[in-house]
Amino acid sequence: MSFQHGSLRIAVVDGDSGFVQVLGKRLEGMGWQYRVLEGPLPAEELVAMRLNALVVDLSVLGAGGWDFLDAACGSLPGLGVIVCTGQSTVAQRIRGLRLGADDWISKPCHPEEVVARLEAVVRRRRRTVPQQDTDPVLAGELEVRADQFQAFVAGRSADLTRREFELLQLLAEARGLVLQREEIYQRVWGYAMAHGDRSVDVFVRKVRQKLERLSPDWRYIHTHFGIGYRFSPQPAEVALPAAGVPGPSSAASLAGASAPVRLASSA
């Protein structure tokens, strides 16, 4: 996929004048519109700028950098966010990605790499941005609105972050199918899941908590232990236990139960 002249709008939050100058020349050469910001802007101002992507050096923002990253990622579902900063720890990079950043680049880096990563991030975003006439997914008391990047119960927003919504939307569109953790991560985060990464489990728990707070009589996401998750709305009083975990039954009934059901993971 190539980007036509003037097709992208980029904002750069960075205090390194040399880096910004070199990157700016490369962005101009691509025909992209860009703006350099000296500090964080309120989310509503970022919305008004109609950006495709944001490149931010967290070290410039000090202690408020994480709050800014969280607000930008949570308030602008279609915005691609790349953190481009100096030395960082594994914990910092994980935190940034879990807050919603699409990529993390360590300085020093070549501006051509930044441009390539911007293209990749925007490309993924454009693939997942729904058409405005996309029908909502209705399930139990839940309404999943792809056009608003949000889920609602009786008109009340579940206040999902961008990544939480993308996870819910993926599961809802595969209604009834078991999606493996690795597949969920690949399709929501955009790259392969590292061994031992529990991000999918963490985000599923957050989505469940938010949905159950507004819709306590329904269960929407079911766990298939060792495999992944399945979206299947069921009233709470009749919801089946998570796969692999026996429900409340007497010892006698368990002893006489038939052979356990074998679960087939999705491709």
C-alpha cells in the first residue's frame, strides 16, 4: 500500500531540534503534513487536528508523559501512536504498549525507520477503521458500535479504551468461535506475542469488569483455558462455567459424568 501526496497528517512531540529537523525534511519529502508540538495538548485539541499518527518522546513530557500517552490513545481510537525516545527499560516499553502505543522506537534512530514505522502503523489503522454504515453488533444487553469505537448498555458507554474496544470487537465478530490468545494478540496488537506475555488476559479481564458493571445479569466473554476466549452472550444464571472448570455440582454427579468435552481451537 502506498500513500499518496499529502495523504497523512502527523504531529511530533519532541524537544530534540536536530532530530526534528531531519525528520521534518523527510516528512516534507513524502508530501505529508506535519506539526511539531513543544508539549502535550488536551485530547480535544488533538481530535481537532485530525491526525493520522503521533510521534512522541516521553522524556520531553516529564512525569506527565504517561498520562498524556494514556489520554491520546484512549480518546482517539483511529490515531496511530509511536513512542520515539531514548534509553528505556523493558517495564517502560511494556507499560507504553499496554497503554495503547502502537510501536516503540529507541533513539538514536534513522528518520527513514520512523517513516517506515509510521506507514506501517497507519496502514494497520486503515485496515481496522470501520465504514460509517457498519451495523452495530447486538448481543444480550450489549451494543458494539464500530462507528464510535465503543460499546453501550442501555445507552450507557462502557468507557472502553481503544485497545479494549478492538479486542471486544474482534471477539464479537467471531461470535461463538474460540480465538487463540496468539491470534488475538496478532490481530489487535499487530505483531507476534512474546512468550509469557499476558496482555490478552489482562485486557480481557478489564473488558469483562466494565461490561459486568453495566450488565451484571449477562456474561459475554468465556475462557477456554490453555487456548483463548470465546464471545457468546448468556444470562448470568445459566452461563456455562469456563471451559475446563467444572460448575457447581455434587460429587456424585461428577462421578457419573460423561467423558469430558474436547474443545477445538480456532484456526
